[in-house]
Amino acid sequence: MGTPVRTFMASTTASVVFAGGLIGLSATPASAAEICDNVYKRKYTEISSTWHKVVASGVIDNRRSAATTRESITGQLSASLTGSVTGEIGGTLNVAAAEISSKLGVSVEASVSIAKGKTVMIEVPARKRVNYKIGIKKREYQVYVTHQSRNCRVTNSWAKVTVADSYTETWNS
């Protein structure tokens, strides 16, 4: 006697599922949730660029020559700077430095060291006088972070990233 009841229950359940399929209802349980990729997108805007430490600076005067000259400049000090992240960016400082370098066309790193005695070659065109600075620049970026979590929720936030730039600056005077 137990068998006919089971058959009746199984066929009734199949009919309800089939009918639901015809009228556009889903047979998926109500607890099933959409799953998205965990993704961070970052947009960087430079907010400051200052000298952290200058290891060499001066002037090369080539105004009396008709030829371009190259002069070797040696740093008299050592310097180092390690960057930082304030806020959640969804990655490491190294990731941020790599993204800033690739997206903004500057050569920054998470950490930079310049040893005492570092030599840099500076080229001065004929009939020019050139000022120079060699050292480390501290660059700060405001970061707009968009995060899509696994449950498909999207949040936006702001963060700040400080990175180091081993930099040589020259200008005519």
C-alpha cells in the first residue's frame, strides 16, 4: 500500500515543476544567489609631488661652447623612501605602484634607495646653462576604488597612496 502513495506524490511534484516551467516560474530554490567575480578597479589622481631628499643639485654652464657636453654628477648623500597606503585599495603597495607607472606614465616604486656616490650623466646643449636636481620625489595619489564583491554588491571608496620616484630634474636657466 505504501507504493501507490509515493507514486502519487512523485507525479504531483513533477506536474507542479512542469507547470511552473510553462508559466515562466523557476524551479531553482529561493536561496540561490548570484555569484560575481571579486573585482577592484582603481583610478589614480596625483595630488602632490614634493622632493623627499635631494642628493645632488647645481648648475652646468655651457654657454661658451658650440658643442653639446655631458657631465657626470655624483650624489653626495644617500636617501631612501618607502611608500604607504591609507585606506582599502584591494591590493598591495607594489600593485598600486605598478598601476600608477603603467597608467600615468611615471616611473614610481613602492620603495626607493639611492646610495651615496650614485652617478648620473647630464647632457647640456651648446650655448645653454642647465640647472639640475637628483634625488627622491614623494608622489601622493588619491585613489577612487570601485569594488564588486562576490555577492555582486558594488561599493565605492577613496584611499591615498604614497610612492617613491628616483628622479632627475633638469631645466634651462
